[in-house]
Amino acid sequence: MREPGHIDRGCTIRILIVGGGCAGLTTAQRLQRELRDDLRSGRTELTLVEAAPYLTYRPLLAEVAAGSIDPRHVVVPLRPELPHCRVLTGRIARIDHARRLAWLAPQDGITVELPYDELVLAVGSVSRTAPVPGLAEHGLGFETVGEAVALRNHVLDQLDLACSTRDPELRDAALTFVFVGGGYGGVGAIAELEDMARHALRGYPGIQPEDLRWVLVEAGDAILAEAEPELALHALVELRERNVDVRLGSTLESARDGLMVLSDGTKFAARTLVWTAGVRPAPVLGATDLPLDREGRVRCLPTLQVADRHGTPLPGAWAAGDCAAVPVAAATGTAPCPPNAQHALAQGELLAANLLAARAGTPLRPYRPARTYASASLGLRSAVAQRRGRSLTGRRAWLLHRARTLRRLPSGDRRVRVLADWVLGGLFAREPVSLASVEDPRAEFRAAAGTPDE
């Protein structure tokens, strides 16, 4: 039996990638290309574990919610993209890196033991919630395709409710939409949905645009904190011009019984509460014996190797993406990379290259991120974007934002499909139709059979 940490060049090398998001998929794609002959001959085994059999490209979720893109086109099926990789659908329950063992918990069945030689952690992040009363009962997340589709259906259902009810208080609550978190996700979501709802009002003669109340709650003193101040200010001004009530320096204190209570003392009823207030590392990291920082991320070296408590590389352990604390030089010193898709994609490529370099005994390269030019969609034909020291707004920024987002999508097939959606969207108007019934497809059959609701 091989000792932990020892790789016998005459034996099969087992590489285990935990997580199929941007970092995990990109790493697997690069390794698959570089090790094609070894994978075919059996000298290398490449295994990827992900709870869902696809990657969700989160930068396009706001356009899914607005109906600009087919939901299927923002997910990248893992198996077609990785034909020479074993893709396992399930969750990793525990990792004992000292013994080079991971335990897979399938959706159904018993736990499976997975031995490995090289471990790549790319488990990403989950929504970072707060102990706000009523949030769990009334809040909606915005991290998955299902949540984006459900939010679109919910908003349209509220327009239907407001159009049909004679209760003024219920009508006002139905037409009030609250978003917590003023980062890229929150700003993009509220801007796209406000744009979609305003267009949908053409079919609701009893509702005027000024009847809709959109509230964006941000704890900081600015939205889009990672963008240039000029762009963040422009986005703030445009949202306010579109009747979005942006509350800076405020937090949500309570959402019990649908009554929103803000830290500035404001109280109002709302039937829609969307939580986009940041992310935190995936909880599975707490079930490993790897060193974590105070935020719960895996401690890494700039080479994307996991760092032990002495700051030296931990043999056979790598990490990238939202779950990894990768240090980069900044104006204020060294700080971990912020969690976003751009860093995850670049780190995945470098991780694969460094893993191969380590196997070959050649020098490893540190992660030095290219200068990022931020951009954010503000709805149809409107956005803010940076480009080589210049700030763009309006239609030009929107076209640039779409081009950047499309280029980073890690699938040629999906890029073509998303582009086709955009072309068709320019030829035909959006269809503001709620398909909420697909969220519970058995409801009609249960009613017909006289079965009580589950």
C-alpha cells in the first residue's frame, strides 16, 4: 500500500476534483487536454465530484430572471464537457487528506470511499445569510437557476395578484420588491427585474409604473463596492431615476409576517424579499483536515497549493475559486482574491498548469490576476463598464458587458446558445408569462385526485 503523499510513477495517478463550478470545470478541462493520452491509457484517473451534474454560470442569472435567456443555456453539463473524466453526482461528506481519502455521499445509497493522490478543492461558496427574523420563511436566494426562474415567476405572480385584488394593503405589498445586498448580483437582479416588470405592465392596464416599489438595501456606503467610484455613482443615479429606492448604510432587521423593518426605522409590507448579501465558503470545508482562515476558506499559497500551518506547501493539496484564500498583492498589502467568476476561471487554468508542473518537477507560477475591468448590467440596453481607464455607460457599456460575459462562459456550445437568445431577444419582445406551475407539477393532478396538498 502506498504511503500518503508518495506517488509511484509506475502506478495510476488519481486526481480528485471536488466541485464543478468555474474553477473546478476549468481545471478539469485543462487537465483533460494535457493528459489525454495518460487518461486513455489508464496511467491517470481524473474524477470530479459535484452535487449537480452541471455548472451554473452565475453572471447570467439576472438575465434568466428577466427572461432574456433560456435557463438551460446558463448551465454547462459536466459529462459532455469532460468525456475523459469520471463525473460523480453527489456531495463530499468528509475529507481526510492525511490518509488521502474522501467520502462521497450520493443522493441515495451508502457513502462511498474515494482514495486519491492529488486533491483539488473547488467547492465554491453558498449564500451568506444573517439571523434576521422571518428571512428563512419569506426570503428568496439568487444563487441557482431554479432560484432565478422562481423569482421571475414570483414577480409576475405578484402583478397578477395586484391586478385582481380589491384589498389596497395586499395590493401595495404585492407591488413592493425588496432586495438586500448592493453587490453585482443584487444590482443586476433588481435592475433586470425592474426593467422586465415595467415592460410587463403593458398587459396590466390597472397598474402604473409608479405603483411598483423597488427597494435595494445595502449596508455599505455605496453599491458595486468593487467598481470604480464613478461607475458605482452612475449606477446609483440611474437606479434612483428609475424609481428604485436605494437605502445605503441600512440593514434588514426583521421580515417577520412579511413586514420589512430596516435599521433606519422604516417599516413597510412586502411580499417579495430577495437576499443577495454576499457569499461564504461551502460548509464542507469544515469537514476536512485542511487549514482554514478566519473566513472558513482554505489557506493557499500564490501557486494555489494549500499552505500548512507553517506556510509551506501541503503535498498533494490544491484549491481555487471562492473557497480558496489566494493571496494577491494590493495597494494596502496582501489580501485574498474576492470571490467572483473571473478569478475562479483564471485560477482553474493556473492550478491545472501548476499541478502538471509539480508532477514534472518544473517551477510553479504564482497567481497574478490580470487587471479586471468591472461591468454590470442595469437592464435591457443599459449597463456600466470600465475599459482601459475609461468609464462607459448606456448602450456601449451594455454591449461590452455582454461580450465579456459571453467570452468567459466556459463552453463553446453554451456561448452559441446564449448568443442566439440575445439575437432573438432583439427581434421579438419579451414574453412576460409566469410558469409557476412547473415548480409543483403534481399540484393539478393531486387536486383532480382529491389528494390533500403535500
